[in-house]
Amino acid sequence: MSAGPVVCIVLGTRPELVKLAPVIRACERRGVDYSLVHTGQHYSRALDGVFFDDLSIPEPDHHLGVGSGSHAEQTGEMIEAVEAVVADEDPEIVVVQGDTNSSLAGGVVASKLPTTLAHVEAGLRSYDREMPEEVNRVLVDHVADSLLAPTERARENLRAEGLPDERIVVTGNTVVDAVREHARVAADRSTVLDDVGVEAGEFLLLTAHRQENVDDPDRFGRLLEGVARYADRVGLPVVYPVHPRAAERIESSGVDVPDAIRTVEPLRYLDFLRLEDDAALVFTDSGGVQEEACVLGTPCVTLRDSTERPETVTVGANRVAGVDPESVVAAAEAMCDRPGDWENPFGDGDAADRVLDALVGSRSESDREVTT
Ligand code: UD1
Ligand code: UDP
């Protein structure tokens, strides 16, 4: 038996903080001994520190401070640093979430140490290997011992790749737990509508940060043009909280942001949730935002050529438009009047408990003291 904590949670980016916060809280509620390892992939306060505040996440036990770099530099440094911590802590289970380089690093390390590797949000597939995230999620799924799939469709994707049924448990997506826990607080406390000068139901929300969109100035320009064209047509402003990767590309490549689009700094979770809830329509290339819009009943247009969240399209919450301006406008026109009463395909908000049920059953810190 391992000498360390039961669970070691490795994370490093904004979406991992959002989606692992419910798992961290469930560990605390159930008295499961855990440690938190932050790779430092995200480090700007707007992508990192504010999420600790809004989601009540405790300070990490280990902060590795890796920061930015090429994929190989960043992932390589994280692998080395995570290995040192995990080898020393000797946890029973290492938990990673999603598809970032931090997840990959945690996955590679745990798969070669005598610990169980659990992948939360396993089985998503865009079937586009040009996306670094697709490579990461496939690799982590194939080395994980425990695959926590958010939906039946994700389970089927894993089965189709030959991964054995005994490793897979369908838990729902922890994004629902986070939305359920915070949407009311966001509605009560956030002043973001006044802060950015928009009225509920009378604005459009945009996020665009994905490498394949913003690192190609021509593609990024067309994406912005399509959103602005629709905004001009319906006479609504667009609020665009700009991720640092996109901000750098706007700065360095001179991509023109049309007047209809109001750029703001990345928003804290509660403010962003409020905007997602109150927007007439969301345009996004984010994975988490496609899910949250679906859960909140806000129609979504995805500015990508594919999605690993096809459940959102099937229930009628989302349309995949690419970035061609005419397709973006056509998709927005098709989505804008949807009533938002579609079925939520991501579960009932108890995913974090199901993750812990699958990993540790009813064991708690006090049980452990008896057994070790
Ligand atoms: C990463 C994930 C992506 C996820 C996104 C969430 C990978 C391969 N990509 O992309 O799947 O959707 O996080 O937001 O893991 N930067 C800052 N401050 C920060 C972090 C980054 O200014 O705190 C800037 C740096 O210039 C950096 C660039 O953003 O080079 C990209 O950061 P990086 O972590 O490499 O990838 P993301 O685009 O954030
Ligand atoms: N988000 C936020 N503020 C913003 C933009 C996004 O709090 O300005 C949150 C959003 O609610 C979601 C998460 O960030 O929970 C999604 O992260 P991101 O789009 O960076 O990554 P992805 O989900 O695409 O991997």
C-alpha cells in the first residue's frame, strides 16, 4: 500500500481549476486525504488566482511554476517536475482532467509509477489530430487505469478504441456540478452587466483562444468578421473577454477587431458565468463554454470545424459553424431564437461524487488510518 495521500490531483489551467474544483470539494466533504499539484501552466492572475478565490480552491501543496513554452518544452518540464513530487508523495491515485499539456504530463508520470492513473472527462474525441488537445486526450486515455467518462457517447468512443469496459465509469461532467454550485451566486453577486455596459438578453458573448484559430491571422480575422457581421445585423454588442494567447496574436499580427466587438480582460468565473447565462447567444471555440452554455440554456455557435462535445449539437443547443463568415452568420441565425429548453446531456451535477465513488468508494481519511 502507498504511504502517501489517497488522491493526488494534478492540474494547471483555467478549465482544470473549474472542473476539478467540485472533485476537490468532494474530497474535503468526504474526508478523503488528497494533495494538490499545480504545474503552473497558467499563471496570470486572470487565468489562475481569481479561480482559486471564486471556486474556493485551497492553496496547492506543490506549485511547480513551469509557465509557458513550446509544447515539448512545457510538457517536458512538467513531466520532470510532476515526477519528482508524485514519486516523493507516493499517492494511491493520481487524478488528471481533460486534454491540456498539464493533463498529459500528469498522465505520463503516473503511468510509469506504481500508482493508479484516473482520467476525469475521458473519452472525448474531435477526431482531429491537428489539435494538440486531441493528441493529449487520446494519449492519456490509453495509459489511464480508470476512465471517468462524462457521457455514454464518451464511453462508446473509448470502447471503439479497444479500451476495456472494466476501466470505464460514466459519471456525468463535473462542469455541471460547478455551474449548479455557482450560477445562483453569480446571478446574485456579479455586477458584470453594469461593468461592461450591457443588458440581460441584449448582447452576444464571444470567446476565441484556440491555437488553430488565433495563431492563424487569416482564420482569426475571418472568425471575428463573421461574429461582427451577425452582431451588426441584429444590432447587438459583442462582449469578448480576450485570453492572453489571443491578445498576443492581436497585438503581434495586427488582426483587426471590428467595432461591434468589445474586448475586455479575461473574466473571473462568477462574472463569466453570469454573462453566459444572460447572453442572447454565445460564440466560442472553447470546450468548457460549449458545455456551460448548453447547461445554462443559452444557444451556442461553435467557431471550429469539429467538436468533441457532439452531445450539445444532438440536443439542439449548439451548431458547429467553422469560421467562414457566411456560415457563422447562418448558424447564429438558426440558433438565436432557440428557447433553451433542451435536455442537459452532461448529468445531474453529482459527477464529482461519482468520480470519488469510482476511485475510493466509501473510504475516507479515518478509514485509512485504521487500515494503514
Ligand atoms: C491551454 C490548453 C487549451 C485550453 C486553454 C485553456 C494545451 C495544449 N492547451 O491553452 O487546451 O483550452 O489552456 O485556457 O494545454 N499565457 C499568459 N498567461 C498565462 C498562460 C498563458 O499570458 O497564465 C500566454 C503565453 O503567452 C502563452 C500562451 O498564453 O505562450 C499560451 O498558453 P498555453 O498554456 O501554452 O496554452 P493555452 O493557449 O492557454
Ligand atoms: N472562463 C472564465 N472567464 C473567461 C472565459 C472563460 O471564467 O473570461 C471559464 C469558463 O466559464 C469555463 C472555462 O473558463 O469554465 C473554460 O476555459 P477555456 O475556454 O479557457 O478552456 P477550454 O474549456 O476550451 O479547454
